[in-house]
Amino acid sequence: MKSEIIAVGTELLLGNIVNSNAQYLSQKLADLGIDVYYHVVVGDNFRRAVETVRNALERSDLVITTGGLGPTDDDLTKEAVAEALGLELVAHEPSIKRIEDFFRRIDRPMPESNRKQGYIPAGSMVLENDNGTAPGIAVEKNGKLVILLPGPPKELVPMFHEKVLPYLSKRTESMIQSRMLRIVGIGESMVQEMLRELFESQTNPTIAPYAKEGEVHLRITAKTRSEAEGKQLIDEMSEKVQAILKENIYGYDDETLEACVIKQLLQQKLTISVAESCTGGMIASRLTEVPGASGSFMNGAITYSNASKVKLLNVKEETLVRFGAVSEETAAEMAEGIRQLSGTDIGLSVTGIAGPDGGSEEKPVGLCFIGIATGSGVRTFKHIFMGNRNKIRYNASTRALDIVRRTILQ
Amino acid sequence: MKSEIIAVGTELLLGNIVNSNAQYLSQKLADLGIDVYYHVVVGDNFRRAVETVRNALERSDLVITTGGLGPTDDDLTKEAVAEALGLELVAHEPSIKRIEDFFRRIDRPMPESNRKQGYIPAGSMVLENDNGTAPGIAVEKNGKLVILLPGPPKELVPMFHEKVLPYLSKRTESMIQSRMLRIVGIGESMVQEMLRELFESQTNPTIAPYAKEGEVHLRITAKTRSEAEGKQLIDEMSEKVQAILKENIYGYDDETLEACVIKQLLQQKLTISVAESCTGGMIASRLTEVPGASGSFMNGAITYSNASKVKLLNVKEETLVRFGAVSEETAAEMAEGIRQLSGTDIGLSVTGIAGPDGGSEEKPVGLCFIGIATGSGVRTFKHIFMGNRNKIRYNASTRALDIVRRTILQ
């Protein structure tokens, strides 16, 4: 099956945003064994959009459009596809009702323009949008399939995953399956070196590493005719990799490090509290992003000022004066302090210099101390992270979460 | 001048990389006042590449290609452009010599295949590559200009900047400037409705809205012959928009909402502390992402459990029992509690149900109460946010930051 991805949006042609949707969809279509022959970006212009869709229909079997499904006059993808296919736009009452319900739930009047989002090309199928007002659409005519998806990745990705993927899977024969192994604590070149023999001998399944912020992901991909055969190939390779990388692998596929930590905590019936200085709430935010976090995460303190470290966490003034707020000693007292204050099994702390200001020769920007307090005492870890403020904060939060994970594993 | 950007490379169609070159070139062409009408990505296939270039030559005055200038058989952009233009490829001795010199400098034998990089379409101009072996090429025929650039951004960006920009600048007379107005508190369709008259009468400058997560961005773009003229047109339009949208505009260009709030706090010498339940540290994390936040942000508490709300924030047990943790009353006591605990001018609180579990008919997933305590008392706000857990948390944190902003403005 030949396919083509059309993004509609002047903001892409102005370079305001990068076409990440095309990359995402290309990866997913490749997994399905569907060849992508073209990406096209066209602006919010009716005539050019219609021509682009017509051109695509001539040379491709499957055309996926992204963007241009919003309520404004600039949003014209649906109109262009209907014109190119020679179909009328008709009201789809369930969609209009969903949009009305959406505005009722958020207690705002529905602007009249939003009604147009409930119109679809005659005979098409609606893909419900759980994250916005624009429904997606799948429409077939003359052996060609056109799928219209909303532009915002937060709407497009779940819609593709939940609605389009099952729909397309039924239509393809060769099967691509993959598993992502998620690795933390070692870098990409170390992974490459440790797995050298596997990399050199790979055929089917293949393995490929991806450097992510603070992590490495390793994709195992098998191409087979059956799900069972693919699963077996992947299981075998996964075991080989695990035997080498051991506890550096923390999870699979979409499991995040924070989800892994919450899972471990819940399984072991452990509670945690967090005292953050330079990470400023990022660790707490990542942990509480996990549904069910409230079963383990009890309390967080963002003690940005010295006064709050003393008042809330019982950090000794003397410690702050003698060793400074960014020190092993302060990290240790913060961890024990938040643990005592919250009455949790584990107390985690981070204190550091996120920059861009505040660094010195002795204590450079990026220097962070992480403390972890448990029933058996307090341990601290010193790190120097590279990059800008946000990268330092993120990598410090990743390291802190990994320390919790490894502590529980022991 | 109408232009089009063609990227040649199967790795883009497989989703291995994102087309960041198209974004970069689009921004640069927009700055030059050159309209970009299409981006196209085509794989390493001669026939399809030739057709793509032919199609582009029919509809565009300027065609820029990226990628496919390497030494391997897969690199066929030059061949495809020559075929589409009806030109022979001829040896360009200075380029061949440069490539030979390159290999001599790195002390490696030159593979025979690299010689092909020194061939160019007859009559074209070479753009020397200071960062790799593939020369860029500019070729004109029948009033059409085709520019071929190497794919790696490390080669493409300096080549564009040093060789192509001066070349194109001479050919264009007009100049594009733009300003982004950042709006929060009203949705895209409301912006469109409020600005309907401006939208309908726009010519130069133009205005275009972009829906962002929890915000709307409005781009004003002017096309003029001088920088001063453009600035004046943008200033005038900006004033008109401001007169209508008023305090819903919080910032310009790259200024984030959290940066705006920190700026306001610092200007007014106000301090803030935050007590978060459902947002779990996201507000604190967003605020402390801003360099210099420590001048205003003093303390944060993530009181996830009821016990911590009582112990740390002095929320009355009776309030929790009678009205529940997610209630106007609890939000108010949390805001005042964190303000007292931290001794700050402002205390901000959020309590809500982020889901996916924990909702009821009376208190659905997405229900959030935001409290703000100042010297003049406590106010609370009720909202119901839509979407998944993370979207609810993010939109609640945006609303809370906006409440701080509007409170300071008053």
C-alpha cells in the first residue's frame, strides 16, 4: 500500500513549527509495513489544498492529512478533501452534540464557528476526538482511503493510536512488531559497546538505540507473518539484551521512569515524600503525572529559600552556613527532614545550581546533590549535569528518580 | 517570488529524522519576503525525484532541494534536477580538486565514488561547502532558479547563511517582519469572534491565530520595503488588537506565561508560595523554570494527602470532612495556609481531580478549585478542565498562573 502524508498549515510554511506529525506518522506506518512515498506541506489556501489532495489521490492508495480541522475560516482541510473527492459536507449530529457537550462541560458558550467542526464528507466515518473538539475522519472512495487527523500532536497521537492503528492493522498483511527497552544510568555509546556483538550479528529482529534526554531507548523490531512468531523473536532478543544490561533497563514501551518508580513503590507498599530545591517541583510533578500516584506519593516541598529549608525541613542553620545550601550535608538533612515531616518510608531531596547564574569555580552551574533517606539511614550522591537550566533540572530529576528505583531494587 | 522546498531522503519518509531543514529554510525565506508555498519530501528514488522537481518547476519560481548530494548511489538529487531541467552533468574541476584536498587533509584515500560529488549541471554555479565534501549548486533556466543544498544541518545552515542568503537578498526587494501576541484566558474561536472586523479587513499586515495548549497565539505579519515601515505597521495593528483583547494579552514573541508572572512579581517586589494538590508540583516547576525565579518564589508544598494538607497548611479537618479535599473551602484554606507558612505576599493553591479515577457525578474528573490569598483576603475559582490527566494538570496550572497575573494587574 502506497501512502502519502499531507500537512495543511501556513505555520509550517513559515517555519513556526516543525512537521513532527509527519515523522510520527511515518514511523507508525513503517511499523505497519505501509510504504510512505511523499510528505507534502501546503498552506491554508483552498485551491492549493484541493490540488495537493487531488495529486495525492492519483499516486497514493492511502492519504493522511494533518491539521486544518479547527473552527476558523483558515481551517479548510475537510472542505478541500470533500472537493477533491467530489463529496458534500453533511452535518454529523453525534459530533455536533459532542462539541456542544464539550462547551457545556467547560461551562462556556459555544461559538457558532465550532458547529462547522461537526460537518463531515458524506459517507465518511468519524474518529472521535477525546482531547479536543475536532473529530477525525476516515473516508473511502474509488479504492482510495483518506484519513483526516487534527494538527495538535496531543490530539493526533492518541487518535492515531486508539482509532487509526487498529483500523489500518486489519488491512495490512506483513506484520511489524517492536518493543522498546528503556534504559537509564548509562549513555548511548556505553549501550552500543556493551551490546556490540548483538549489533553486529542482528538480522531479524533488528535492534536500534535512540538517545533520549537522560535515557537511552533500544528498539527491537521483528518482521513476521504472525503475531506469535514476532513475539517469540522479540522475547528471545529481549532476554539476550537483559542478560547484558541488567538493572539498567527499567521498563518497556511507553512505561516512563516515573511510572516505574510509582509501580515499585505501590508493589512494595512504600510511601515517598520529596524535598526539592533546584528541580523546583519537577520530581513531584513527574511522579504525580502517574495515575494512582496518590497511593505512594504523600508530600512534596519546594524549599527554594534557605528560610523554608530551615523552617519546614529542619535543616540546621549551621549546616547552611558552614557547607552552603548546595552541599552533601544539606541534601542529607533535607531528605531526612522531609521524611520525618511527612512520615513516609522514603525521603528524597535535590539541591543544586540550575543556572544560568549562581555558579562559582568551586560550585559550578550544574552541580547537584541528591539525598535519599530510608529507615536504614541517609545516602547522598553528587553530580554535575551539563546543558541549560531546564536540561540540568530535568536530568537531575531523572537521576533522583533512578536513585529511588535502584534503592528499592536492592 | 513563489518558492518550494524539496527534501530528498528515505530516512525522512521512514520517520528516522524530522524535516528540520524545511523549518529552518522556511524561516529564512520568510525573513527575505519570499513566500514558501510547499514543502515536499520524496525518497531516494530517481523517477519520483524527477517528477517532484518537474512539478515544483511548474508552480514555483524558486526551488530549494536538501539532501541527496552525497557520494553513494542513493544520492541522486543532482541527477534528478539535471534531468528535470534537461541539462548534462559536467565535471567541475575546482570542486573535484577541493574534494581531493579534503581527503588529503584527513589523510585518507579518496574513494572513487566521491568523484561524482564534483559533477554539476552544465552552466550552474557552485556554492562551496566548508563543512563537508558535497558542494551546493545554484542553477537557473527559463526564469526558474534551483538551489541544491546538502542534507546535514551542519553543512546546510552555514552554506545557506554564507552563500545563499547574500545571493537571494539581492533578488528580493520586500521584507517580512512579524510579532507574536500571546493570549490566555480566552479560546481561539473567541479571539476570532472578538477580532472579526480586523480579520475581515486585514491586508498588510496580516493577522493569524494559532491554538496552543491553554493559550492562543496571534501572529501579526507585515510585508514592507524597510524595517522601520514594517515595525510601524506592526505597532499599529498591535495597538488595535490590544484595544480589543486588553489584559487577555500577557506577552509577546517568546515570553512564556510563567516568565510574565515572575517578571510582574519581581517588578512589584512581591513574593509567592504555592500549595498544589492535583497539579502535583507543575506550577512550582513552571515558575522555577524561569531564571531568577528565586527572587520571588519562596516555597512550594505538594500536599497530596489529606494529612499533609492538615499538618502543613493548617487546613481544618472539619473542612475536609464536610466539603471534601476538592472544594472551594479547602482551596481557600490551602492558599491562606501556604501564605502564612511561607510568609509571602501571595499564596496560591490548586486542588482538583486529575483522573483518570476519582471522579463522581457531583465532582467529575477535571474539576479544579484554585485559591489565591493576598493581604486583602482569599478568592477562589472553580473550573472543569477537559482531556487526559496531564492535560487537566497543565491547563489547571496555566489557569492558576493566569489568576496570579490578573490579580497583580488589578
